[in-house]
Amino acid sequence: MNLFKKIFGPNSDSNSDENTEKSPYNPSESIPTDELFTNKFINNGGKFIYCENPVELNENFVNILVENDWFENKVICDNQILLQIVKENNLKISKDLDSKFIFTTCENLIADEGSILFSSKQIQQKKPNDLPVNFIVYATTSQIAKNKSDGMRSLKNKYVTEYPTNITSITNFNTESKGEQDFLNYGNSPKNMYLLLLEDL
């Protein structure tokens, strides 16, 4: 992913034209998909944390807990990989919707709107409004899709059988305002969203 390697990685010379989108300000200028997502996500109020490896991911997770004083609180988490991180940090695993936060994966990161796409695989049949206001989402750079159509296409490729339900996106991460909504996130309340993005490309 060009943007992340330019900013964080040791090799800043690689430059690829794939996965780019035209700049609305200058049609001749291309914006890499990863950069587009990052800009839109942050503009939507999201807190973006890039992680080069799993060690950094664990460290940044702890930093979020420290920043918000979330230790010893209840957390919703049912992903087997993430549960190990939760258990290491003295958190109480719960299914209660009044938990302090939810720690989960996602389906895709949608670049052109800076949103995060979820399904029943992460949030079961719950509506986003019913879930805690605070989210910590773990995702990888390979999950960035240019737009919602690409995200839905990737779902079809990923789930040949047992296609998920309750597909929804969350775009508004500014808990101070309501922001724009489309048919996939209509009626969803804004979330305090942390994204731990792990480099896997």
C-alpha cells in the first residue's frame, strides 16, 4: 500500500499506479485507494492507527485502553483471534450491549466514502444503534475496497456458501454530529471509531 509505506515503511521509493482514483480537485492527478480511504475516514471523524506488524497492533490496542481508561471494563468480542488480545489486557468479555466498547473485525473498508462495512459475521443480527458507542476495529490493508460495489463483490467471493446477512456500513464517526447517511447506514447513530489497520500487502 503506497501511502502507508511512504509514511511509515522503510521503502518509500515504490510507486504503483494501480488502485487509484482521480482527484476531484485535479482530474489528471490520481489518488491511491489507500490514501483516499485514510483521508475520508479521518474526515468522517475516525481515529486511524496504522500498524506494520502484530506487535505494533497489540501496543496500539493497549494505548487506546490507556487513553480512555478502559481497563477492567466489559467488552463485546467474539472473534477468536482478538479474544487473546482481550484476555491479555484484563478486560471482561461480555455480550451485554451496555459494554464499554466492542472489539471486532470487519468485512471491508470502503475508500470512496471512508466507511467500514460490517455483516452478521461481526455484529450478528444487531443494529448498529444497539451496539456500544465505542468501537475498536481490526482490519488489514488488503480489505480496502475502492467503493461499496467492490466491497459487496468481495463478499460474494469470500462467502461462496453461508452468505452473511445484516450487511451495513458505518460512515459517521463524529459523535458530535449526525452527518450524511445512505441506505446501508440509514438511522445508524455515530460511533467513536478506532481503526487498527495492519499492513498485509
